[in-house]
Amino acid sequence: MDKLPIIYVRGYAGPTAGIDDVVDDPFYGFNRGATHVRVGGDGDPHFYQFEGPLLRLMGDEGYQLLVQGDQHRYLLGSADAALPPASLWVYRFYDQAATTFLPPPHENVFERLWSKVHHWVTADGFNIEAAATGLYDLITLIRQKTGAPKVHLVAHSMGGLVVRCMMQKICFRPQEDGRSRLPAKDLVAKFFTYGTPHGGIDFQLDAFDWAQQTFGPAGSDIFAPEKMYGYLEPGARFGDTPPRSSGFDPQTVPEEAFAAEDIFCLVGTNSKDYGPARLTVGPKSDGLVRIDHAYVRRAHRAYVHRSHSGPYGEVNSEEGYQNLRRFLFGPWQVALGLAGLPAAGDDEQWQADMRLAIRGLPVIVSEQQASHWCPIQLSQEIRRLDGKPDRTVPLAGTFLLEPAHSEPGMPSDKSAAPRMRYSLTLRVFKLDGHNGHFRFADHLEQVPAWSDTLIVDIGPASQGDEAGAWAAWNSMVEGSSDRFDPITEGLPTAQRRPVAVEREGEDYFCRIDLPPTARALPVLGADAAVRIHVHDRRTAR
């Protein structure tokens, strides 16, 4: 995949006091890694060193971090097309609102006290539309100085809203000299968000929602879902709320602004490792942003058990980085779903836990679990798809790197034709309920009706350059999976055959039947299969 400039856009810093802390960091926090890792919010921390996303991209992908005292001045002083496209940039939009670069004013005791209070409750100098306009100008400058046709944008939290304001509003507004701006899809190749509140931030108490929307302390009213209309809609003014007839949905990016298929949203599911905000937002969140508000509709997404920020946060996590790297540079897009399912019974409630892992990684790249408040609602999904021609329930999606482009330690001596391997773990549960209440008379906690792991290998077929696929359910593999490449070598001899792959253009499709124990469940049925769709992203759309 092409190496394009990457621009990082940080999240909300709070009042002026928080802004002052942020601007004292040369890379706005994106240089920070972590040394703590744990399985869940109640687990004990273990040491695991993650260097941070900037350092990892420099090591893994050969990117350069070009600063020389002032990155913006360095850009202005460089000749056109003189800088390398494989470069990292941090958009320092908060600098103009900081006070740390100003001489301290002459104040008496009372003025100094009032100034400190003021700095803790206001964010003078920050305006989301001004920040979005500045981002457009920075992208234009970086394209000019690197000669790159487009850039990648990577944003944390509010930074994603700054990007969307640029894409959906600023790009449709003329410049001061009257010239039209370029649309975002001509400037940006891919857009990745960590924990961005695409649907705003809702609190459990209505009083907090009212205060946020009415007073907007320290500029926090930009997170009120109703007020997002003012900076996302081209014809609106900041502060406007959507008319009832507008059909405005803050989680939708219009196709004319930017394609949803070029957006990836990382969704955090750990509310326990964040600050006091988690008490007002609730458990179905990353501690600040609700799970169901953290993505753009129709965009790619992954769920990771990480909090919004802090030592267990999404940005400074291996899980976040691996999803980012694969989205930007992985040539193979993989989507998995359940196909061949019967109609759902009106009184049945079924859920599924899912985990997606990639060979060579020490982390899970995506997981949805009931214990994390985000299982796959099988019954609801099946009902939603009733009457549609493609009744495939989405399970997970990811992007794969070529084996030679993957992590050190990736097995390369197993085969003359190295393969990409990933696994999908499923656990299916039936909920026994009546009139909104669970019945536990016949209940066995954490005992699924069915569970298994599908291991899939993708690589060159035996003849030609066609892609081939091999798959096996782990329960059928006779021994440890790492002994077999392809995985079908661990099956009985009669079953050692590749999966039948159908090709449509640059897309590949295959189906793997569920085991008999799974197809005996009424929610899955006799024809149930995992449908795999692999798309070669190296071809132009």
C-alpha cells in the first residue's frame, strides 16, 4: 500500500488549564506508550511495553518524524515536493488557545485567583470550526511539500469531530479569497478514529445533558448530539440544532463528503479504567463515549477492551495500533458473517460472543462479549435482515498484511508460499426471559450452547497467483494448531482439502459450514455457515 503522510489530531483537552498541559507536550500525547496491560477492569496489571504509535510506525513502516524546532515553520521553509511522503505530523490546533507561551500578566492576589478559576472553567481561543479550517490548510501545505496526492488522518476522541467538521462543512465553504475548497475525498485517503464520540456524549443523568448543552463548560457543548448539527451541516451555524424534518444523524457521513468505507472506528469497551466520567456515562462505554455512539455508520470498526484514555487507553495500546496499521497498509480486507440462518422465533433471544485474532500478534484485534456489554445480538440481527436478499449477519472484519510485511517472528519457514492466518472464536448463548426479566431456573452461567474457533489460512493457491483458503474448526484439529500449515493438515486425511473459493473481479468469497453441534441449534439451523469475503485493496475503485 502507498506510504502517504499521516496527520494525528488529538482529542479534547478541557479548559485552558488542560490546554496548557497539552501544548507542553511536543507531540500532543501521541508519543506516549504504555507499560501496563491487563485482561479486564478488575484484573491485576502486568508489564507489557508498547512504544506508542509514532515510534512503532517509524520502526514498522519506515516513517519519519520531521520537526526541527517547529514542524509548521519547517514545512513552510521546505521546497515543494522535497519532503518524504512517508512522514508523520501532529496538528497542534490548541497552541493558539494556550497561555504558557505568554509572559505572566501583572495581577494582584484576587486577579490571580480569578484567573486560575477562569482557566479551569473556560477554553478561550478554541473553536472547532477554526480548528477544522486550520486542518484543511495543514493538509494542503503537507501535500504541497511532500508531493503526496492525499494524506491519512488519525484522530483521538474530539479530534475525529474536528476532522468531520472539515470534511462535512469546511470543505464546502469558499476560502477567504473566494476560491472553492477541494472535497475531503480528494485530500484524504483514509480516516481512523480512536474513541471518537461520533454520536455525541450522553450522560445517565438528564441534568448533565442539559448542563452540557445549555452552558457548555470549557467548550464541552460540542459533544451535545443536538449541537453537532451546527458544525457538521454545511448550511448551519454553530449552536444551531437540527429541524425535526432534517433527518440529521450525527453518525452518518454523507457520501458526497467522504466514503464510509475509507473510515475505521476503534470502539473501546472498558469503562472501569477511566476517570470519574465513567460514573455518569455508564458501563456500556469506554468510560466517556458510549459504545453505540463511537462509530460512523457503514464504516469499518473493531471493538477492544480498552478505556477512553489513560494508562489503559485506546491510543497507547497495542490493540489500537495493530488495527490502525492494518487499516492503513493491509492489502487484504476480510469480512466475516453468518449466512444461511433461519427466521428468528418471536420469543427467542440469542447472543454471540466473538473474538478475532491474527497470527503473530500478542493481542486480540477485536472482541464483542456480553461481559463487555457489547455481544452480537443474533436474534435482533436476524429479524433486522428478514426480507433482504443477503441475510448475512456481520460478525467481524479486519485487514491483513502480507506475511513478509508482518511482525518479526512471523513463521516464514513453514511453507514456500507463506500464508496469512487468523482465527474467529464464537460462543453462542440462549437467554431465557419472560416479560423483560431473566429466568435462571435452568441457567448455567457462562456455559454456551455452542462454542468453537475457526482457523483460516489465506495465501497463494498451488497453481498460479490465485488466492487460496484453508479452514478448520479447532475442535476438529488433531493437535496444536501451530503444528499445521495450512491448518487442514491437522484434519483427518479425507478432509484435507482447501475451501472452495469463488472470485468476482478482485473479490473472493467462500463458505465454511458450521459444525453439526452448531447447526443443531434452532437459531443457526442446518444450513448455517461462516461466509468470508476477501477484497484486494490494491486495485483502484
